Amino acid sequence: MFQLGQFTDIGLLLLRLMVGVVFFTSGWNTLKDPDARAKEIEMSKPFAVFLGIAEALGAVGLIFGALTQLAGLGLMVFSLGAIWKKISRWHTGFWGENAAGWHYDLMLLLMNFVIVATDGGRYVLKA
């Protein structure tokens, strides 16, 4: 049978890059227009700015493999916050309308869990 375990660290690198790109673009878009983002998520503008900066910095940590576990844990907190908001406040279902459910946030939460649990694999910067 196939011996694909040899590609684990490359898979973890690709996972970190993908999750990093998703969170970096989210953070960047938030910082481009924090007023609109604050209104969209029903939070204050200062919180939206904090969110944008934290998402972008966490993403950079994942992409470069710097403080990978800390970055992943922080991004997990944001995913949990998004899930909580969608379920408790907006009453959005798992799939939601127009694919706006919390399934996407759950996938990102679990992807970050894998990154945290594996410390991002072999291809990381160690302090």
C-alpha cells in the first residue's frame, strides 16, 4: 500500500499556509474598512481593529511557523467567537443561508487544533 506518512510535514506546512492565507485576508479586509466590519459583526470599531490586527499577526505566525502554537490558539479563540456569535446571537444554522453557517468556522477551528497539536510540523521557525 501507499506510504504517505512521509508527507506529513509537507501536509502540515500546506495546512498552515492555507489557514494563514484565510486569516490574513480576513484581517487585512477588516483593517481596510474597520467601520464596515464593526457594523457587520455588531462590535465596536476598536474591537474590529484589534480583530484585524490579531488575525493578521496570527496568520503571519502560522505562515512563517513562528510561535505556531500561540498563533493557532489565538485563531482558535476567534473561530470559537464566530461560532458562538452565529449560533447564540444570529441563530444561524450549521449550513446557514447562502452558505453563511458556522461550518466554515468549525473547519478553521479544527484545522488550527491540528496545527497546535502538532506544533505546525517540522518546517517551522524555532525560537
